[in-house]
Amino acid sequence: MAHFYRPTWAHIDLDAIGYNINQIRKTIPKHTSIMAVVKANGYGHGAVQVAKKALESGANKLAVALLEEALVLRDSGITAPILVFGRVAPADVHIATQNNITLTFFQKEWLEAVALHPSETPLEVHMKWDTGMGRVGVRTEEELTAILEALQKAKNIKLKGIYTHFATADEAACDHFNEQNSRFQQLKALFEKKWSSPVVYHTGNSAASSRYPEKMYDGIRFGIAMYGLYPSQTTKVEHPIDLKPAFSLHSRLIHVKKVEKGATISYGATYEAKTDEWIGTIPIGYADGWLRKLQGIDVLVNGKRMPIVGRICMDQTMIRLDQHYPIDTKVTLIGRQGREEISMDDVATWLDTINYEIPCIISDRVPRVYDSEYKS
């Protein structure tokens, strides 16, 4: 177990990762493979640890956003197939071939640049189609035709897969989803007229794969739901699969004091005690990703809700207690104590953002502690 000296940590429940993969496995067709998305350091949970648990639990492949992220997985001894979503410069493609990493492409010019530097080991690629996300990808039949002609000439590049990303699969209205799906099928029909080698198709993110499992192709990309978070309020209410959150955030009281009525707390004196009050300090702040805008939100102490008071500092946060508590009393910022819970969605709602963002912004200063290491 890695030792840390400040009593602030995130507990990552790897068994929850396994549970969530099992839930989607029971939902999608048997032939559909699961690609575990572990980009952004596993959405802040720890890419290597999550990847190993995901593969152990039934995922077949991994996906990341950056070549650097793929190399971290390879350096940890992971040999499973890895797909990089983001564009990798042609000059760096040899790194991918040396490490058996599959790249995403969507430009004819990129193919031509890579083909100028053939390697002994062919580069495996997946082609991204933009069917309505508007981010990156092949948009028109003319683009697709030109790319396929370039691929025919690029003997050192092997097309292994094709995918798209749904922009609104987590919303109640399904019109845009259906439009994207229709556009994908149109491009697929053209592609199969011009290309004979087999490829795998994957269109499903967490929302699409759980809500429309019968519309998935050869594989799904299991991201936010793998971590136990629903992609949207719509999917949370619909509850197409049961999920268990894997991330919780904790600290401990390092100071407790009683202040008199009228005493002020923290920078700017924005909080003034209305009566004599107990105030506790915990060692976590905005440098840890516990942002200043969280002033006023509740945390859990002894299974009860207590509010953050005063401005959150870079390294410390103050909370109003209902009584005196001993130093080292556990404080839960995200997670459950007894019958009370502060969920990732609660924090996201307070910050007017989405739950995806919350574990990603908890900085590396906060150690991640895994099941076998965890002591409450």
C-alpha cells in the first residue's frame, strides 16, 4: 500500500467496476465485445487499475484518448488491444506500431503522410465517421470514397474497425440519435460496396449501449457507466442497467474549535457565525479539485450532513459541526455514511456541470486507494 501523510484520499471500489461491466454484459448481445474506456487516467479513477479489473471482468479491449495514455497501459504490462481515439501525428505513428497500439484516423492526408514512412509492422487503424457529433470524422460519401482509394494504396496500414459517436444518446428525445444511426447505415452501405476486407463496427457509448442494446454492432465503448455513473438524468431515471459508483472521496478533521457568535471564517470573511458554533477543518482544497464554488455544499460527518462554511482555501476547507468531534474523525465529501449519501451527481449539480467532470478534476494530490489497500 502506498503511504500518504495527509489524511485525504479517494477510495476506488474496483468490485463496483466489475459489477457494472457484468450489468452491461447481461444487456448487450452475446457477440458484442466490450471496450473499456480508461482515458483521462480512467476518468480520475486510475487507468491501470481500472483497465486490469475491466479485462478481468469481461472487457475485451481498452480505449484511451492519447497515445501517451496507451503507453502507460503498455508499460504496466497490459497486452490487450488498445484503441487511441485522438489524432496522432504521422511522425509519431511508429511508436504505435512498436507497441501494438491501434490508432484512429479520419483524413486522407493523414493516410498519405503515414504511407510515406512504411514500417515492417503494419499499423492497425479504426476509421471515425462523423454522423452528427460535429467533432472529428468522415462526414461525406466523397470523403469516404477518397479515403478508401488512399487506403488501397497504403500497404502498411490495415483498416480493422469503423466507429461513430452519438451526441444525444443520453437524452429523452431520440430524433437526433435515429438520424445519426441512419447516416451511419448509409455510409456503411457505401463502404461495404467498395471494401471487401472484414472490419468491426462499434457505435455504442454507455448511453446508447444500455438504452438501445439491440442496435449495437460488433462492440460497445463502455465509459462513464463503467464507473457507476449514469450518463444523464434521463438514463438515471430510466435505469436501463443497475450501476454502483466506484469513486468516493474522504478526509479527516485536523482541527476543531468553538467560535463565538459573529466570528468570521476564511478569506473575505464571507461567513459569519449566527450563534456560538463548532467549526472543523479538513485538509482538502481547490488545489485538490475541491473547487471554491463548493462553498455551502454538505459533507458527511458521523452519518450526518454538515455544511461547508467560508471560502474553500487552496489546501483546507472548513465545515460547521453540530457538536465537538475528535481529531481524525472521518469526513466524506463524496460517498455514503450510514443512511446519508453525497453523490457525484449532487456535486455536479451544485457546480452546474456533469458528473463526468467531477472525478476528472480531483487532482493527483489526492491519492487513490484501492480495495485491497482500503481501511475506513
